[in-house]
Amino acid sequence: MLRGLALAMLLVVTGVAAHGQTVRKPPYWASIAASEAMMRTGPGKEYPATWEYRRADLPIRVVEIYKNWRKIEDPGGTSGWMQVTLLSDTRTALVTSKEPAPLYEKPDGTSKVHYFVEAGVVGRLSKCASGWCELNVGGRRGFIRTDQFWGLSEGESF
């Protein structure tokens, strides 16, 4: 018992929660880790479910924390509560452009286009700066303008 409590205290002090996510102050970006995840009206299993997500890697925005629950917003603006164990720190994006969005070789609109991605495609983000992010969709990588997806705060880079 004391050993488990000491481990839990160490994880909190180092900024890592027992469920593997970094402890951060909201709002922040995350993604759905589970292939099936329930959104609820409140922070507990006794609250009614309002939505069932069946899309791992869907980007979400965490806006509030209550114990092991996170109040989230999804790309459509729906908000509710989800267990933290269903979420991941992995940064993802949902393509929202009306036309197929080009994935460029470099973060430059004059560089070679590698692929096009349709609205609704989800990929993993990296190397975000100056209005561009690298997007990985099933192993196919390229740079996309930040105004063509949901999953990044305005002016954010990482």
C-alpha cells in the first residue's frame, strides 16, 4: 500500500499521471486513444453517455480536469466528459479543407506535392511552426498549412 502511494506521489511530482498522460493545465490538445470511447454529461460513469466515438486518434481539446476525467471539445464543437485513460498526448489533426489539401515535401507552398488528403482524414502532427505542420497519415508524410485542419491553436508551434 505504502509502496503504491509513494509511486503515485512520484508520478504526480514528476508531472506524469498514473495513466501515462503528462499532467498539464487546460486548455490543451490531446487525442482519443481508444477505438471506442464514451463521452458523458458529467465526470463519472454514473452520468449518461451522450456520444460514442469510434475513431482512435481523433483530435480533441481538453478544457477542464476533474480527478481522472477530462472535459473535452471535439472537432464539431460538442463537449462532454471522458475518462483520461481513453485519451492520449499524441498530437493529431482532422483535415477540414473543402477541397483536397496538398501535403507538400517542405513547409512551402511552392515545393513538390507528395499527396492530397480529403476532409475528414485524421493524421499525426509533428514539426509545427510558421503556419505549417508535418502530417503523417498512415506512413505518408508531408507538410500542410495550419488553416486546413483542426487540432492546433492559433500561433502554436512545437
